[in-house]
Amino acid sequence: MIIAVINLLLIFFIWNIVNTRYLPRLPKRAKLEEQLLCSILVPLRNEERNVKGLVQSLQKLQYPHLEFILLDDRSEDDTLDRLKQETAGDSRFRLIEGNNLPEGWVGKVFACYQLSGYAKGDFLLFLDADARLQPEAIGAALTLMKKKDAKLLTGFPVFPVSSWLGALLIPMQHFVVYFHLPLMLVGKTLFPSAVAAHGAFMFFERRAYEVIGGHKSVRSSLVEDVHLARKMKEHGHQVVLANVTEQVTCRMYETSTEVWQGFLKNIYAGLGRSPWLVVMLSGFYGLFYVWPLYWLFYGLITLQMVYVLPFVLGVLQRLWTDWISRQRKIYSLLMPLSALTLIVLMHASMWRSLRKRTYQWKGRYYS
């Protein structure tokens, strides 16, 4: 059995290398003949700790035609006051106080829907409050969109982590997408299922966004980023999933509690609420990425190095993903623990849904 696992892990490793060759990077320099207005739209709910860094990041952007619209989504902290302080005197910023959340809507989705109604740009960038952009990010993204004739560009940022659970789970987002999703099909076909997206960085051509119905069309979705990307393809619009890690950083969650609650509400919905998929993925990750930790210790104790190879190959596969996504390389050594935590999280999220219990996020509850 161990020889079969070694051979398959070697194939997985080679596949990862080949697959990520189809992941385009944002260019280092913009090459645009026409510079149209871009609206940067940011929903904020209880984000007082992120306001200063967000505003400073936006103010450093070098693209000349920008408007910034920031919406305070009924925050229960000092988000709105901080926004007023940090944007004072900069006419490019417009602050909006969000309306009460209607029944049937997810909070962030409704906030983005409101933001789109105020935007005047030819392009709409929906950005999370914990995202930070390099000065050249807008021009670089628009250049790649033009080159690929894309109507939506998205990507998974660099994810700095500040908690032990974050170190185990957050970088796994890159691994799961770059391993399981055939990236060639994302950028070269209109198959709706061949898509991935990250809500921290969603860059739309406005007319295409309006054609699909915008955020209103996914009002009840906990994974609205993926569902919007699918709708773009269903309407015949090209979607580009890019490696944006040189231009975009996102500190998703500060504490382990935030990590758990954030992933708990999203992961089962992201798997299509399929118990069978949870079971299959649990078995897959358990066999190929958790069990090799046992073999590692057995091999070291008995001096049978063949038992060490599955662990080494799993770490190398993860190391490749961490390298191209600019995550800390030391995290690759945590692969067995990351896989085990992922399995536990999938089951916790699934059983919460099956038992009709709600998910909690920023003071709101979702089913």
C-alpha cells in the first residue's frame, strides 16, 4: 500500500507544478492605452482596526482615475468615526452609511449591492477591508484583464497569519484550489464549474456585472464570490483567476476564534452542502496527508526510510504551493496537521448545517 501512496503523491506533486503554470500573474507594469474610471468599493462592518491601513493603502495607488466608496455596514464599533477621521480632506473618498439588512440577504452581499449603486466607474473593484494593495495593483489588474479579454479578475492574495489556527488553515486555501481545480479550464473555457474566486479581490467590468444581476443575483449566498464567478461564465463572460500575491495582501482573521468562525460558515457551503463530498475529501486527505505523519515516526524509529517518503512528498507538494503564493515556507511542514484540521472543520460545518444550527459572523446569524 505504501508504494501505491508514494507513487500517487509523486503524481500529485507533478500535477501541482504543471497545473500552476496555467495561473497567470499580474504584470509588474501597466500597459493601458485608455485609462477609464475605476470604482473601489469596500464594505466595512466592525473593522475599526483596519480603517487606517486600508485608507493609507488606497491613497498610495498610482492609477489616476479612481473613486473610493466605503460603506459602514451598521458597525457596532468605531468604524464610521475612524473612516471620517482618516479620509478627511481627500475628495476621492465617499462614505456611505448602510441600510438595515433585509430578510433573505447575507450581510456582505447586501453591503456590496448598495455600494454598486453609488459607483460611477467603468470597472468595479470589490475589496475587503483587510486587503492591502501595492501602488501598481489597479493598472496591473486592468492590463491583465485587457490581455485576457476578461470581465472578471480575481485571485487569492498573500495571507499573513497571526494565530496558530490561522497558520494551519489560511494558507490551505491556495493548496486546495491549485491542487483540485484544473486551472487551464478556468481561464480558457466557459464551464461554470471550472471556477474559483476570492471575495477580498473581485474586479469586474461594470457592464458585465450589471448583465448578470450583480450581487442581488446571489443575495443569500455565503460564498457569493464563487457564485458570482459562475454567473459570469454562464452569461458568456471570461473569468481570470490570477496569482495576485505580488500586488494584494489580505490579513483575513486576527485570532483563532475568527479563523474558526469564518471558515465554519463558508466551507460546507463552498462544497455545495454535499455530505458525500465531505466524506470523500476526508478520506482523501486522511490517507495522503494525515496518515503519512504516522508513517514518518514509524520509519524513523525502525530506520525504514520508505515510510518517510509519503510525508516528504506531501510537504514538497505543499511547499511548491506556498512558494508560488508567497506564503511562509515553514508552514509546509504543518501539512499533516493542516489536513487534519481541515477534515475536522469540514465535519463541524456539515453537522452544524444538517442540524439546522446557524453560523455566526460579526454579530449576524446565517443558516
